Amino acid sequence: MKAADQAILQLLGPPKPLELTPGNIARNTGLSRGYTSSRLSVLVDNGLVEVDEQEGSHPFYNLSDQGRAYLEGKLSLEDLGQNSEI
């Protein structure tokens, strides 16, 4: 897990779960917009983040149940069958 992934998960997670666009996430984590988008894709592929893509709108990302369990220490990356990119 990259430091950027951890920062994204923590931003989206408790205490108040958020739904944010990649631009909002980048701005609040200090990561570039492009890098944030690439890491979000990896997190979605691994089931830690969900995406809500509505036609004509920016996608919104939020923490999945698995992502929440990971942050709470109830789930490891090995439990997810982790992708080599994470």
C-alpha cells in the first residue's frame, strides 16, 4: 500500500464518510490530480473504494465496506487478494 493510498482512504473514511471527486481528493491530500486518479483506479479495482459515475457529472468516490474494514484493522491486503499495484 502506497502512502497516497492510505491518505485517500483516510480522507474518505470515518468519522464522517465523504463522497468526493478526484479533484477534491487531490486538493485535500496534496497529490496531483493525475496521480490521484490513477491510485483511485487501483483502489476501486481492489474493492477498497467505490465510484458513483453519473452521466454528465464528475465521478464521486467513497470508501467501500472493505475499505472501512481495512482502516479499522479488520481486513488485510492479503484478505483482498491484493493487486500487485497496491
